[in-house]
Amino acid sequence: MGYREITFDKDSVFLVGGGAGFIGSNLCEALLTMGYTVRCLDDLSTGKYENIEPLTQNSRFTFIKGDIRDLDTCKAACEGVDYVLNQAAWGSVPRSIEMPLLYEEINIRGTLNMMEAARQCGVKKFVYASSSSVYGDSTELPKKEGQEGKVISPYALTKKTNEEYGRLYKELYGLDTYGLRYFNVFGRRQDPDGMYAAVIPKFIKQLLHGETPTINGDGRQSRDFTYIDNVIEANLRACKADSSAAGEAFNIGAGGRLYLIDLYEHLCKALGMSVEPNFGPPRAGDVRDSNADITKARTLLGYDPEYDFEKGIALAIDWYRDYLK
Ligand SMILES: NC(=O)c1ccc[n+]([C@@H]2O[C@H](COP(=O)([O-])OP(=O)(O)OC[C@H]3O[C@@H](n4cnc5c(N)ncnc54)[C@H](O)[C@@H]3O)[C@@H](O)[C@H]2O)c1
């Protein structure tokens, strides 16, 4: 069952923090299509107005340009909201190694501001983006909640800290928080540009533009690539989850595992190309292997991902062919 069958009161109000980004704009769009009222809070630092521009035609959509580092902005945005889906943060492990202080300000303090604002405004559920990076140097596969290792990047530490606050806000204040540990999300509107771009949109764009992609490391690192619609489903399921599951974090993956070199070959084949990749040095802070055990999300949230990698990547490639032409 996909996310479209999940229903809320028809006058429900959702706030999507970071709603102009890749995941956030997809959440805004899905919720509007389902008939709900949506507020998007974003400072457009890594997101783009063009991601939400078509949504601004809808009278149930409001865009607030603001920074989650400012508590008053967060409070104004949370006023009258039923559900907060906070995606606002800076991604990228390598960038966090270059700018640890900024990551502390945005990802830790910013998320805490959103949680505090949600608490003060009596929000029903606070769902927030965590990351598979919290597993750090643990070599156990598949990754299972409770078997985390030591984090190996400032980015991962910010997400781990968010989860600790999520737990505390449930225990101390009774706010129903749910941390979603996304595993390498991909799909429409993920930014293909810039030195910190994610591997799937970057490779697709380079291949379509006749450039030779570079694989960092030997290509034998593996990831659980997860299609965006699974992530939308997880967010909506968390909003419907029982209070007894709050204060916890959940793996949100597709449950598969693909080597980077196999991803690359899959993309070449799907695009009808044959291009030998370049190989570069491995990146500091990157985990070697990642593959989600999604039993906890299945059991406690009812998460049942509709899209496996093959189904999702075919849709993503179609979208990029059109977007990049
Ligand atoms: N994409 C993935 O594979 C992935 C994996 C694990 C976790 N995550 C997490 O999911 C969330 C969304 O990721 P994404 O891929 O959509 O990234 P994104 O950069 O496209 O979206 C993040 C959005 O947050 C906004 N933002 C950043 N700082 C802000 C601030 N101070 N105030 C207000 N808005 C701010 C950005 O402008 C952007 O629109 C992030 O928290 C990220 O860490 C993503």
C-alpha cells in the first residue's frame, strides 16, 4: 500500500521544514495533492524556489522564507500546525567535515528550535529527518536500530544529537517525536549540481551530458538506495503512529544493497551508454557499507515500502531525462 491511502482529518495542517529542498518539496506536493493544508519553512540555502513554485498556485500552500536558527521564526511557523515534518538541515558528510560549526548551528540548534516551537505550539506529532550515517563505524549488516557504532563525521553527530533530543522531548515534555533514518534517498528534484551533489543525480547528469563520472574509492562500497515515495510514506506513517512508538528513531530504507560500481553500470545500461568511469580517492567520513533492516519501522509504523531500487530508478531516470533536456 502506498502513501496515498493514508488519510488524516481533512482540515489537517502540516508544516514542512526545509520544504523547498528535494525531500521537503516532494512532501509538500504529496500532501497538497492529498487535499491538506501545507506550510513550507525554508531559507533557500540549499533548496530552490523552483522546487515549490508550482505549489504556490494552490491556496492551501504557504511559503515562509525563514531560518530555523531563529526560534521566533519556528514558533510563528508552528502556530496552528497539527504535524511537523522537519527536513531542514544541511546534508553532505564531506561538507560537514569542512564546516563543523555551521552544521552544529543549523542541524543541531535549528532542529532543536523546531522541536521546542512544536512543543510550545502543542503540535500533535514531530517527525524529523535523521540519517543512516548515525551507524558510523559499525560494520554490522544489515544496520539495525540499537547497533550503532561511533559516528565518523560532524554531520552524523548532528543527526545523532537530534535523536537524543527527540527522545528527551518525548520523555520530559510528552512531545511525540519520530526520527527517520533515511538511507540514500533518490528521485525527482534531487539536485544534480555542485560538488556535494548526491551520486545518483550527479552520475545521471554527467552521463547525459557526455561527461565521465568519477567513483570515489574502489566502487565496492554499498548503499541501500531508497526511492523518494518510500520516504513520503514513512513520514505519513509516522504522523499516524501510536504515541507508544514516539521518542524513537527508525531505519527508512528499501532494504536492498547495491555496490556503487553496480549502480554505475545500471545507470549506463538504463541510459543506453557504455562509459568507463574514473576512480578517485575514497572520501573521509564515508561509511563503507549501508543496508537497512526495516523491521522496526514495519512493526511500529506500519512502513511497507512500495518501491524497490529498480522500480524507483526507472522513474527517476525518466524524470531527469525530461528535466535535463
Ligand atoms: N537525501 C538523502 O539521501 C538523505 C539521507 C539521509 C538524511 N537526509 C536528511 O533529509 C533532510 C532533507 O534532505 P534533502 O536531500 O532533501 O536536502 P536538501 O538540501 O534538498 O533539503 C534541505 C532543505 O533545508 C533547507 N534549509 C537548510 N538550512 C536551513 C535553515 N537554517 N533554515 C531553513 N531551511 C533550511 C534548505 O534550503 C533545503 O531546502 C535533511 O535533514 C538531510 O540531512 C537526506
